[in-house]
Amino acid sequence: QPTMLHWLSPLLTTIPVRAEQAGPKHVIMTVIDDLGYDDLGFRNEGQILTPHFNRLHSQGIDLSSYYVQPSCSPTRAAILTGRKPLHTGINFWLPNIAAGLSLNEVTLAQVLNRRNFTSHAVGKWHLGFHKTPYTPTFRGFSSFYATKESTRRGR
């Protein structure tokens, strides 16, 4: 069964997809806090060494024309739904409050699950923890791994 490994944080850097691969396809979305455009080795002529990202980049597709929001929650909501934050209702960072991405919104993980992908999320969520249906494993992800610190304010 194909897998999708989805790392969450607020700045989308690259989505490598290896299409010529004979076996199962993999989609790896890397979203990193506070990463500058030239902070990866394949963009800065080796000034900053990032061998793992360089290898993923060389084997995939670099989507480098996009917009992010000033905080993590609206960016995540936009990436996961394909909709602008204005339309998802997530226009600011959601700390641990009684709010979250509407349960009527379909996430990328849910769409990929329908196409026999398995989705995993690692890192921050910040799209709702106040009720179980808002959590990642109820929004299409088969698993979610995060440290306690990654779900606190300012992390």
C-alpha cells in the first residue's frame, strides 16, 4: 500500500514525488518553521549542508512557488484543504483552545486515503485538540507523532 509521510509545521518547502518508481508511490511533504528560501543546500550552493533534503530534492519535484501565512495554523489549514484560510475559518494561530478546522473540511490525508495511500503526520498540529474528532488521526492520518513541546505555545 502506498504511503504518504506528512511532516507538519508552517512553511512548505518541498514535495518530492518519485513518479518513475516501479513500486508504491510516496509523497513527502516537508513543512518547516522559520526556514528561509536559501536555507537548503540545493538552493545555496552548499553554504548550508542539508544532504538528506538535497537527495530528496534530486529525486523529486520541487514546488517552490507558493504563499504561506504569518502563523502556523492558517498555513496548515490551507495546505491540508487546498483552500485559503479565509474560507477555512482558520485565520490565526490556534493555541490549545476550543476551536479547530471545521469537520466539514476534507483534508489532503482523507483524499489520499481514498486512493489507497496511508498518511502519517509528525510534528505540530494546531488545527484543533479540544475534541477527539478534530485530532489528526480523525482527520485522515493513520498515525500522529509529536512531543508534548511541539503542541505548546510558541513551539
